[in-house]
Amino acid sequence: MAFQRRIFSGIQPTGNLHLGNYLGAVRNWVALQNEFECIFCMVDMHAITASLLDPDDLRRSTRELAAAMIASGIDPRKNILFNQSQNPDHATLAWIFNCIARMGWMNRMTQFKEKAGKDRENVSLGLFAYPALMAADILVYKATHVPVGEDQKQHLELARDIAQKFNFDYQKEFFPLTEPLIYGPATRVMSLRDGAKKMSKSDPSDQSRINLTDTADMIADKIKRAKTDPNPLPDTVEGLEGRPEAENLMGIYAALGGMTIEQAVADCAGKGFAEFKKLLTEVAVTVLGPITAEMRRLTDDTTYVDGILRDGGERARALSAPIIAEVYDTVGFLRP
Ligand code: AMP
Ligand code: TRP
């Protein structure tokens, strides 16, 4: 059976969007929207798995994230843009997936291990089940392709395992085996303070990341203070090996400038970091400045943003309703 090509991706409304989210995910989504049917979701139910949030903060983050996505170029009329909790079908399917996925599979998830750390006994059950909800987000629409950053690869493999087991257990080719879309020169943007650590919302140091809300001065300052090594930039891509900070900054430079990594290296060969950082700041401010300004404008207009999310939620429910009805029949639940 051929499945209709459909894109789904999600992002957590926990704090601000940073350069890693933008280059690793959102910017690629903007490029996809012209070719495919796309559903983009602010996963507020995932956002409370690590710890409960202040309700006002969660509402504000959800609106801010929606504003950031629209400001980045996602067209909410062409695509579906909504917050996860607006469509209860995600949670319904997630429960069924909790009964499909095996404890052993979930125990292998590296993101869970990282987030739980040494205190495994004391994290929420929701954090453990997180990947099953993520699989439900995707499969409740029978999405076939999921654009994400490198860090989500294992979760997508689990979504395939869940789909496969569901199809096998109920003896029908019901769910597609979803493909990840991971591409571009910045699938894994690293911290500005440590080239071995991912740029992340949860890093306690704000100097480690560039936020989409940062002013031009803040961007310049963060880049100026970014960790480097003492050598000039190499003239080949291979020359970046073993130099994680140089590799990271060069990847960011390439991605922001719309270049391949080869072009970026050729552009900067032999330059010292001081000179290179000026170029990097320039391109970062040029690309991010207009997005930040538009995001600020939209964030103040909560009526507009809430309207977009409500409309998106309705359209999302219309797509998942027939699929979840068939799931009810397949599993043996009486339909409402
Ligand atoms: P999150 O902020 O964890 O909800 O992630 C949202 C999206 O951004 C996902 O597609 C991630 O893979 C992507 N992402 C998050 N951090 C990075 C990073 N440092 N580099 C590249 N992509 C990232
Ligand atoms: N786990 C993803 C992240 O942290 C967010 C997410 C939730 C997601 N559901 C999804 C991404 C479905 C893609 C598809 O980045």
C-alpha cells in the first residue's frame, strides 16, 4: 500500500527557540512547506514531561514559539500549525502505543537516559513514555516524513518499530514506516562554550546559545566570547577534524549563509578567528534580525496567534479523526 506523502514535526514550547532549533529544524521546515502537506506542532504535552511548568509560562512559551515559527517563514494558512493538547487523538493513540512498545525498547532511549541522569527512580512516567507519545504525534496523521535534528533519530527508529509491531500484531499494513529527514550543514549545532555539547535550551549558561530573541549586540557578544582554538582556519573540510569549536562555528556560518561546508571553508581559509567571528556575526545578525523583529510584533498579538492555533487544531483533528476511528475498530474499542 502506498501512503500519501505527509510531513509532521514537533517542537517543545519550553523557553526560547535557539539557533540549533532554527538551523537544525525550523529552517528546513520552511523549505518543505512549498512541496508537501505539512503539520507542525508545538508539543506542549511533551513540555511537561521533564517537570511541570508554571501554567502562565507554558501558555506564553507556546504562543512565543508559534510566533517564532511564523516569523521564521512558516505559512500558517498553507500548513497546519497548532499545539498538541488541542488534539486529544495524540494522547489516545499514545496510550495504545504504550501497550505496543516494550519496556526494553524504551530503556534503550539515550535521551531518556540523559534526561533522567542518576535519578531514574524519581523522574515522571511521562518522561519514560515520551517516545511513545512522539510516535503517536506522527502516526495519528500517518505522516511519512519527519524533518528533525540529528538528536531525534533514535526516537524515529522507535516510531518505526512501534508501527511495525502494530501492523504485525493486528495483521494489516495500517501505519507507514516513517522516514526521518535530517539534512543541511547544521543538523547538530553545538554549544558556543563547549564544542562537545549540543546547543540546548536547558544549558544553564545563556552564553552557550544564540536565542532568536537576542539583540544584535547580544549576538555579537556571544560570538566574540565563543570558545575557539589558537590556530587559523583550515583550507580543507578535513582540516576541521579534531577541532570541534572551529567545525561548529564553520557549520553555523555555512548554514546561515546558505553555503555548503566546502564553500564556507574555501571562503575563510587561513583567516584567524577574530576576523572570522566578525563575518559570522554579520551573517547571523542579517539573517536573524528580521526574524526577531517579526517575532516580537507577533508575540504581542495574542488574538492573532491564538486564532492560528485554534484553526490549526481544528484542521489537525479533521485529519486524525478518520484514522483514530479505524484504530478503534482495529483494536476492538467501541467508537464513541
Ligand atoms: P527541541 O527544542 O528539543 O524540542 O527540538 C526541536 C527541534 O530542534 C528538533 O527537530 C531537534 O532535533 C532540533 N534541535 C534541537 N537542538 C538542536 C541542535 N543543537 N542542533 C540541531 N538541531 C537541534
Ligand atoms: N522530541 C522532539 C524534540 O525534542 C519533539 C517532538 C515531539 C517531535 N513529537 C515529535 C519531533 C514528532 C518530531 C515529530 O525535538
